[in-house]
Amino acid sequence: MSQEVLAVVAGEELTQADFNEFLQKIPQEQRAYASQPQAREQLMEQFIASKLFAKMGEDEKIDETDEFKTIMSSLKKEVLSQMAMTRVLESVSVSEEEAKAFFDANEEKFVKGETLQAKHILVDSEEKGNEIYQAIENQEATFEDAAGKYSSCPSKEKGGDLGEFGKGQMVKEFEDAAFAAEIGKVVGPVKTQFGYHLIKVEQKNAPGTKTFDEAKNEIAQQMLQQKRAVAFNEKINELKETYMAD
């Protein structure tokens, strides 16, 4: 399938795929901005400008200068270094068997405190919170429906569900109210820096030890970092022996 041609510079067709590749090189924090039509037009102008200046550089034979050759030589070494390093690190992996062996030998490290599963409704005033509370108490609306209608938190799309969380993961006022609440009973409005919350605890989980399934991703990442550090240092020592004179 042929790509849409966006512009032609000195006979070279610039396609949507070329522009997409250009967008991948802009800083991560600017990519959301790039989705806006006006910003996209500006980026398109930058993209075309880069191609125009490149063509100018070719015509003026900048690529034949010593300065250009020095820069390209340096860039080549940097790219070779990054690709070689990536090849070494990508060769390292952690098997599930290794992770399980670590878990079995270190179960005491995977103790978890009390956790809750809770839902909330976030509004901008205590008065609004009290109105919603009364509507729920009078069975004029369910907690989940009220969350979907009134909450300003993205969790509204899931009926206010925040999932499971432990102590230290929420702001103190919210945490204190949630851990003190009875299961199924709506509490609030609770004031925090974000606004006023109505909270409904669905489940309380007693302290215990994580299962291997709960811990295996954490273990794998930790072990992978450690194994990569070892592999990196071993390869550095090997390369020193190969390429550095005594």
C-alpha cells in the first residue's frame, strides 16, 4: 500500500511514515501536545524545514568538510556503543524458575500490610458532597451511579473504584477515613488537597504474605537489574582485557 505523500523536497517524496518517524524523536513530554491540530501543523513545518536544510547542506557540500566527517565519526562510535551495550543487556533474562527460587528463599521480604478495596466520589465542595451522600442514603442513587455522574476523578468510569491499596499510598486524610470505615458504609465528605471525598470500602484484607503470582513481576524486575549489572561489569572487564594495553 502506497503511503500518503505530504510534500516533495528536491524530488524526494516525504510520506506520513517519514513524519511519524520524525514525531517519535520529539521529547516524550511534548508528544501529547503534538496531537493538537495547531501543534501538528507547526511540527510539520519543522519536519519540512529539516529536509530543506539537509538539501541545502548537500548542495553546499557540507558533508565533504572535515567538521562534518569528525562529527559523523563521533556519532558512529556513539551508535555502535549503544547498540553493542543493548545487545549485551538484552541477552540477560530471568526465568520463572529463578524468580520462584528467590521467592521461596526470601518469603519474609514479601510481607504486606493491611489493604483495602474502596470506591470514592470526588467533588469540589462539602455542600455537594453532603447532597450526594443524602441521595445515596435515601436510595435515590447507588454509590456507583453517583460516582459516574458527579465525581471529577477518572475512577468515575469504573463507578469510583480505586482498586486495592495499602497504607502510605493515599493522602493521610483519605487514608485515615478509609481504614477506619466499616465495610459497605459510605463515609464523608472527607476533605483533602484534591477536594471532598465520599468513600465506600468494599473489602478489607488482613496483613499477610504476598503470593508468588503477586510478587513475581517485582522479583523479575529486581533480579533482571541485578543480572544486567553483573553482565555489564563482566563485559567491561572482558573488553578491557581485549582492547586496552597493559
